[in-house]
Amino acid sequence: MSTLRVMWHAVLLQLALSRRDPEHTLILLIAPMQTTTMLALTVTAHRPDVVANAVLAPGLIGLWVAALDYAGRIVPEDRWAGRFSPMIATPVPLGPVVAGRVAMVVLVGAAAFAESWLVAALGFGRVLAVADPALFALAVAITCLATVGTATLLSAVLVVSRARDVLQNSLGYPFYILGGILVPVTVLPGWLHPLSRVVFLSWSAELLRGSVRGDARGWPWSVAAILGLGAAAMAAGLWLTRRYVNRARREGTVGFA
Amino acid sequence: MEAAVHTSGLRRTYSRRHRDPVVALDDLTMTIGQNEIHGLLGPNGAGKTTLVQILSTVLLPSAGTARVLGHDVVADTRAVRSLVGLVLGGDRGLYDRLTARRNLRFWGALHKLDTRTARRRADALLERVGLAGRADDRVETFSRGMRQRLHLARGLLHEPRVLFLDEPTSGLDPVAAGAFRRLVLELRAEGRTFLLATHDMDEAAALCDRVTLIDRGRMLLTGDPARVGRFLGDRECVDFTHPDPALTEALALLPDVSDVERRDGTGWRVHTAGRDGTRRVLAWLLERDVLTARRGEPTLEEVYLRTVGDRGMRV
């Protein structure tokens, strides 16, 4: 069975779990409020040129929050529930299971894009026209893929961290800023630019805005950067997860019981 | 025939900050034959779960080797995982909010079963463990006995040849525990091997071909549960029935008698010091027309208590 097949079954598992316990869909309640706040600021500041930023930002934040929130919980919850031991005793590595489950949650987070667009249209009468819909759809799709890869890495990092909650709670704004979600990277101090280039969100935000305006020059590079960074994060996440599992087997920290 | 399980000099320690490491298994060498039900007995903290976890590749040993059907649990992890099934006891270990069927299908995928096979086996196992009628109910609505049967079904999904059961009947009522044991015997008849870690002496005596008693990570004894009495050396006993307690009061005063205990109704067990003592006690009883007297074997529970000792709540 391929890794993709395991991931698919993990997606189905998460879908079933989410239907029973849809707590991570709370992000879909927050996204409209974020859109409202940001749009209200742009409207009162008479800045129609940044409406696209105000509509796209909650979508990207929704993706990030969904992935970050859930990525850090999957393995600890399985350990607490006594599922980790039997899971390790199967021939399938843990990494693809985590990635599959995160993927399902990320798909839910992606719905924040649609919500945000609807809030702008229905609440503010600002219908955000997308100049290049095909590129926009591609940008959303590859951003979701990269988010899954990054969330898999974050899951492993959070699990090995002794301060999981602190780390999880503090990984929001740094990535909103470095990812150019709230404001374009170009307005950030120059010394932050190299750092923001290794955050896939910065490429995603640029590509999404470019596809909305219809001036996404050099978009293949952006696509390659997003996919490359996402793939690198996924590879690192799978490797770190395997190391974590081996460490747990070596140190005897597989379960809490 | 190759052993189902063989360990040699197996050792497992757990590190602790600023303190000496805990030794969970210490130089454990044991062999379990194929198609055997082997009981693993010992008090809390004896190392039973650690051994089960090492054999099922969940834990790595600190030293020594462990092989399952000839495959090393460290070097050949993948092969071992396809050959063994891990069945945990207790309420945990399943996705409580999902149905029994959904749980089994997911675990089938983790054992690399294709979708059709996973569905077919899940349905067949649910039928076999008596959960077909509750297959589409959430696990959180299950009793402990039902969860336990689902644990067993999960452990059987990939048709393993060796099953490790860690206190599988812990907390079950006698009816549910009995049904579970019958299922284990059925599965053994199909050629499977079992390592059963348990606290339940009756269960071990009823199910197991051999038992191993471990404490503080070391093996204390191994053998047929019906004959483990010989491990108590000179401690023998005589069983008899007699309606008059005055007889047993007189018997207790004999120098060869260390203890007299009432078993049930008019049944008594006399503990004697050595074979000569047994002979003299039997003669003493025959002189008084107690024709039911016969030499007895200490039960597995007596052996356990004598070997492990009474440590109360300490672990």
C-alpha cells in the first residue's frame, strides 16, 4: 500500500471524527469576524486598493490556524487515548497518518476563503472580482498542499517540544507577518525579506493577490516555490516524526499509562 | 519447529533524571512454542507490559535479543509487525466517537489491507466476537466487555500468527471474561500462539499450557500451571473432607503440619513440611477413617503468593 493510500484512509478517519466532533470548524466562525474587522478598516480609511488584502488574509489565516491548532494535537491525543502503542505496532509509519488527518482539517480551513468573499460581498457590497480565476484556484490548491506539508512538520516539532502549548500559541503572528498575510512583505523591514522567502505563505499571499489583480508576473516561480517549500516541510515532517517514534520506542515514552 | 517467541538475555531499563534507571526486564530468557497459550504472571511493575511491548515492537530492548517466529524484533521490525497482533486491556485504545466498524476499517488500513479485504475481515470479525449487532454504534456506548472484544477483533484483522494479550479480561464480569476465554481457545485451535499477560490466576490456570512468573523483571519460574506446585520445594499439602472441625484442630497440633485451611464446606487443606510429613499426616488421617485424604498440589495462586510474597499495595 502506498503512502498516499494511508493518507487517504487518514483523511477518511478525520472526516468521520470531524462529523462527530467538529470543534476545529470553529475557525469558520472566526473568519467572518476577521474579514469584517479588516474590511471595516479599509473602508473607513478609503483604501479600495487593499480590499483584496482584507478579503484574502482571513482565508490564509483560517488555513494556518486550522493546521497549527490540529497539527499539535493529533499525536498527544492518540497517546492520551492509548491509541499510540497499537498504532506504532502496525507496519505503517505514523507520518502519513498525521499528514492525512491534517489534510482533512486544512480543507475545512480553506472554506474561510469562500466565507471571507461572501462577507465582503453580502456585508460590505464589495464583490471581489478575480481577474485570473484559474490561477487563483491553482494558488489556493497548492497553498493547501503546502499547508499540509508544513503542518506535518509542525506536528512533529510540537510533539518533541517540551513547551507545546506555548509554542503553538506563539506561532500565529510571526507567520502572519513573515507570510505577508496582513501586509505585503514589501512593506516589511528589508532584513526580514530573506526570512519571509522561506515561509511559503509569503509566496502564496503574493500569488493570490496577483491572481485577483491579474498581474501575477512570474507566477510559475511562485508555484514552484510554494510546492518546493511545502514538499521540503513534508519531507522534514515525515523524517522528524519517524525520529520521534523511534525515540519514544527507545526511551519508553510511547504511552502515558 | 521454530519457537513462536524466544528471548535471550533481554533487558530493558528506563532512565530517570538524577536517579538510577529503573530495570523493567533483567536478563530474561524464555521460549514460547508455536500454538501455545503462555501465561505471563507477575505483580504490578513486574515487567509484563514491557515484555509485551518489546515483542510487539512498540519498545526497543536495552540489551539482549527477542525473536518472533525467527524474526528479530529490532532488526526485522516490519516482518514482526505483520506476524503479531497486540491486544490491550481496558477502556482506552480505540476511537470512541466512531463506530466499531469504522474503527476496524481504519486499523485494517494501518495493517496495509486493501479496502475490500479490510471490510470483509472487519465484518467477519465483528460477527465472530459477537458485535455484529452493534457494528454501527459508537464505541463510547460500549460496555467494557464489548470494548475488549473489539480490541481482540482489531488485533486479529491482519490474521497474525502470534497474539500478545495484555490483561485482556481486566475489569470484565465473569460471564464476559468466560466468553473472552472461549474465544481465545477457539483461536488457538486455529493454530495461533498467545502470550497472555494477566493478574488472574484462575484465568492462567484455565487457559495456559505454560506460565512464566516474573517479578522485578526477572523470571522466577516457568512451567505447566497444574504442576507449578513443585516450585515450592518441600511445601506439600494434603486435601481431605471431614465434617468435624475438632479433627482439624487436633491435626493442626501435629509437628508436621504448618497450616490448616478450610477450602469449602467440609473440605480442608493441610500444609505439610516435606514428603515425610505428608506421609505421616496421611497415615494419621487414615487411622481416623478419613478415606478422602489425598496428596494435593499447591494452586497457581498459592505459588504466586509464596514466590512473589505479600507486598500489599507496594509495587
